[in-house]
Amino acid sequence: MSSEVYDCIVIGAGIQGSCTAYHLAKNQKKTLLLEQFVLPHSRGSSHGQTRIIRKSYPEDFYIHMMTETYQLWAQMEKEAGVQLFRRTGLLVLGPENGDYKKIKANLQQHKVPIVLLEKEEFNKHIPNMNLTPGDGALVDTTAGLLYADRALRSAQRLFQSYGGVIKDGQKVTDINPGSVVTVATASGTYRGRSVVITAGPWANTLLANVGLELPLQVVKINVCYWGEKVPGSYHISRRFPCFVQVESKESKHHIYGFPSNEYPGLMKVCYHAGSETNPDFRDKQTDKTDIDIISRYIARCFPALEPIPAVVETCLYTNTPDTHFVLDRHPTHSNIIIGAGFSGHGFKFGPLIGKILYELSMGQAPSYDLSPFRIARFQHRQKSAL
Ligand SMILES: Cc1cc2nc3c(=O)[nH]c(=O)nc-3n(C[C@H](O)[C@H](O)[C@H](O)COP(=O)(O)OP(=O)(O)OC[C@H]3O[C@@H](n4cnc5c(N)ncnc54)[C@H](O)[C@@H]3O)c2cc1C
Ligand SMILES: O=C(O)[C@@H]1CCCCN1
């Protein structure tokens, strides 16, 4: 074992761990970032070209957090000298009385600039798309997309430029709590005054080492790309926005997509649900119900797309029962910090999550009210003996 003691060891180099490490090193903390796979990799939740960034949430606390998050992304863009955010607007659609109504009211209450689209003028703004009768439609004009792979690389590169150390290809196999925490991998043992666990779909595997089990469900998401019948019909350069259909005839779960940009002639449209999986054996899943749901939605609402996917990739969600994140200290070891359960919507918050986990790991008061994110909310479900 090396005699070196880090201020913090971050386990897991997805967007949350990489952003946490970035804040730590930027604040002169001696930090080690450990990753089980050789970087970059596509087996967790943070790979792929794009993610939606938006204030369109029904909950106040997420809108509130997004104000600073946009600033932190802009700051990271500046430091990295790389474009990470592209404003496309986000088209939000759904039956007037459901979640759509809550999102609209929340955006209006928080004075987020939006444009309400009446059905008569819908196609003037959004060509090649059919608005479902009875659905409301609005555009959150501040929203857009994040270049995800680039953002992840930028956080890791900045972390290293501030003196941080990344050791990839090193799976953590044991964690021994104490005032100095010992973390073991097959290649070495490391010591840190604090540890942040941001292990994505593997969170519970790691937490078992510190006597904790959270009610997390790992879900495989099919990331589907659909061919444009006329290439360019939904292209980003034609100002087609990102969209979220919050509920639809086909499903109560979101269907969401991005303007075509990543692969020429293809538009990414996905379903916000999938089948439960084991992150180490996920390719055994063959359920295609989700793809059928998107197909039917596309046939009905996107007349200029082929309703059969041209490319299907995979990505994992780690869901909590209420879909809110876990941002907390370990209940008995206060220098072990947990960031988990990002439930398919955590990427956009990366730099703010990183700041919050940094604050917790340094024993500081967090800048936000973390009550929606506490482990204690699962008390009745927890299987741990704590
Ligand atoms: C298809 C899809 C679409 C999404 N769309 C959006 C969106 O539009 N907007 C949005 O905001 N969010 C979105 N999300 C959610 C977002 O991408 C995730 O919330 C986020 O990437 C989670 O990051 P993470 O760091 O927690 O997990 P991960 O990226 O999985 O990182 C965890 C890391 O820990 C490592 N690790 C695990 N165990 C160990 C160990 N024992 N030792 C060392 N390392 C370990 C893993 O290898 C992994 O690299 C989407 C997710 C998916 C899958
Ligand atoms: O976090 C987001 O913004 C998207 C919305 C749709 C579902 C997937 N995640």
C-alpha cells in the first residue's frame, strides 16, 4: 500500500464522478479518480453523443438547480475551449391535463421563456410532425442538447489539468471505512480522507462493501436512430428542436428525441423505459416492446421518418422509486459520499452534482436543500441492517 493519502478518492468516471473529481481538483484537493474500465467506454450511462438539457420539469427544485447548472456548463466550456451545449429549444408535448400541464405551470411560474404553440400554427414552427388532437405543445426556448461524450472527456481532461490523477482499468473490489478510507483494486490499495461513490448501475455492488443497499433498478434503454425519408427533414440546421412527448396514446412514459445531427440522415428517438437488466450481462435482453412503442408513435407523429430503426445502441438507467437522485452521506460513515440513482435524467446536472458531492466530501454544507435526495426517504424499503 502506498503511504500517499488523497483528500478524496472518487469511484466511477461517468459524468457524475468525473464532474466531482473536476470540482475537487479545481479546489486544490488531492484527488484520485478510479474507473473499472479502460476509458473511454460505453458500458455505463454517460456515453453517446447527446443528452437533453432543460428547465422543463414539474418539480420546483430541479428548475431552481438548473439556473446554476447552465452557468457551470458555460464555465466548463470556457475552461475546456470546446462547445458542449447547443441551444435547440425543447418541444414539450402531452395531453393538456397531465404532466404537461404541471410542466407548463412550473415554467410559467419560474418565468422561463417559453412559446406556446396553438394547433393552427404548430406546423408553421414544427414541420413534418403531427400534433395529437388534445395535446398541448410548448417550446422551452432555453433548452438544448449537450455533447455528452465531449462533455465527459472535457471534465476528465480538466480534472487532470488541475493535477488530478485518473487510474482506469481498475475495478474497486473493497472499501474499508475509517477516518482514512482504504479502497482496494486488483492493482493496488489507495487511501483517502473521503470517498465518493458514483458507480452508476454498479452502485449497489459497491455499496455492499459498506453495508448499504439502495432500492435501485437498472434498466436497459434501446437508443434508436430512425432514417429520414428525405434526408435533412429534421436536421438541427433547420432548427428542428429536441422534444419530449410526456404521455401519449402509445404510452404513459416519455418518448423523446433529438434533431438529426449525430449520424447523417438519422434521428435519435428513444423511450424512457426498458427492461430490468444486470449491467454485466445486459446483452442477453431481447425484449423489444419499447421499440414497438416508438415505432407506432413515429408512424403516427413523424410522417417523414421510417418507422423501423436503422441503428440501435444501448445505455443504462439506474432508477430510484421516485426518480429523484441520491445525493447523501453514508448513514454511519460520514466521509463516504454517495451519488446514485440518476434515473435517466442526471446528465444535464453533471457539473452541479459534482459541486454538491465535492461539498459533501469536504464536510461542507451543501449549496442546495438535499432533502429530495436523501437516503432516509427509502427507510421503509432499505434492506440494509444499518
Ligand atoms: C439512453 C439514455 C438517455 C439519457 N438521456 C438523458 C438526457 O437527455 N438528459 C439527461 O440529463 N440525462 C439523460 N440520461 C441520464 C444520464 O446519462 C445519466 O443520469 C448519467 O450519465 C449517470 O451518470 P453516472 O456517472 O451516475 O453513471 P455512469 O456513467 O454509469 O458512471 C459510473 C461509472 O462507475 C464505474 N464503476 C462502477 N463500478 C466500479 C468499480 N467497482 N470500480 C471502478 N469503477 C466503477 C462504471 O464503469 C462507470 O464508468 C440518459 C441516459 C441514457 C442511458
Ligand atoms: O433528462 C432528460 O431531459 C431526458 C428527458 C426524457 C427522458 C430521458 N431524459
